[in-house]
Amino acid sequence: MRFAIKDAGNLVFINKATGVPAFYSEDANSFEFKYSAESVYAKAKGNKAIAFEGETTCELKVEYEVIQFAQLSVMMASDVVDANNHELSRTFKGRLDGSKKITIKNAKPVEGSISVFKLAPDGQEFEQKYEAKLQQQAKDAEITVSTEGAKAKDMVIVFYMEAMPKIKTITMKDNGESPNFRIEADVAARTQDGKNMAMHMSIKNAKAKKNAELTLSAENPSKFPMEFDCFTDENGEYAVLSYIGDGNASPASMLEALDPSNSIALK
């Protein structure tokens, strides 16, 4: 049977220790599975005569542009934590009114955290630091500038800290470590005669490499590569590749329909 694949696949990441799915994604743009072994040679008269298989290595790289917060935590060897009243740095830019005040709607700055600067006409360069006082209203923060020479319509930028309720955080630490995963991937394939089918790959034991690289660009969508080292399971298997006739099957139904005779185990 001859077939071709033009799909990066849908992926389920399952915690290897607990058996609980960590996340499911249909957004991968590329899926690269590399399985190789270096050869070690015995030589006769200086020429290679007999080959032995050396160390076997197995790696996986998945690249995204659309990503979930849980995936970022895996890339950064951390956990997603629900935080309450977590202080974040905030920025607000606007113009002083006739009373040399500026109002930030729906904000409650931390007392003593405010810094106000007059901006140059380009709207970015600092010209002068202004002395300012905060008066908290019911929902809004009212900031009054007291520096002599400040006047209405001056463009200013305000830096302050605010305690944000109910946010999610990921903290990168030097001792952070991500769990091992079993990764279930299914991709659409097509045979030479036009029949749709599905390929399923079960990667038995994968651990994310601790080398997150975030490239944030104003011109192109950010890319989020996830890289994994793959290891064998208790049966000495790296992965199992299976094929199913119905290319429209869901991941759950694919797993139920798998015929062991259609599987190839990579050991």
C-alpha cells in the first residue's frame, strides 16, 4: 500500500506518571520525529569491514504558532498557577487635563508605585519626571501632577504596579522540571488510489527539553517550538505507528479501532 501524508497531526499529551491528559492540541504546524543510531565500525587494514549499531537516539520537535498556556508551561519546565492579587507592572499614556490631572479608568495602583514622566513630541522619549499624587476613586485612579511648569495637554506616561485578581502565571526557575509524557498523535493520510486513512503514532516516553525560545515579531506570528527527548518504555519501545482506514475518525475512536496487526513498533 502506497500513501502520502500532508498533515502535522492532532496531539494528546498525557502525563506519564499519573496517566492524566495535560492538554490536547489541533494546532501543530510541523511534527518532526527523529529515530536514529550511529554506527560503530570494526576496520580491516584501515577500512570499514563490520558495522555495529551504536547508541540509539530518539527526538521529537513540534512547532506551533497558535498555542495554549499549558503548552508554554511545558516548554518552560514549570506549572500554570492561578494567582490572586499578583502585582504586575502597568503602563498608561495620556494627556493632563486643565487641572493637571490624568485619570486611569478601572485601575487601582499599589500605593507608592507610581512614576510619571512628561513625554517628548514623539510620544516615547522622557523629557522630565513629574511629581504626582494618587487619589483612588471608586473604580478609577486619579493622578494629580504638582511639578511647577506642568500644564494642561502635556503628554505623560504613567508607570505603576497593580495587584491583579485571578490571573495565571508561569514562573521559570533554575530547578524547574517538566514531567514525562506519553504523546498520542493522529494524522490524515491518503493512499495512491485516493482513499482517506489515518495514521496514529504513540510515543511512549517523552520529556521536554529545557530550552524554550520565544521569538516575538511585529511582522510575523510568533513561533513556539517544543522539543523532546524520547526514551523507551518498560517494553523497550520508543513509539508505535499504526494505520486506520477511516481518515475522518476522532482520536478516541481511532484508539478503539486500532488493530494490533496494523502496528509497527520502533524499539
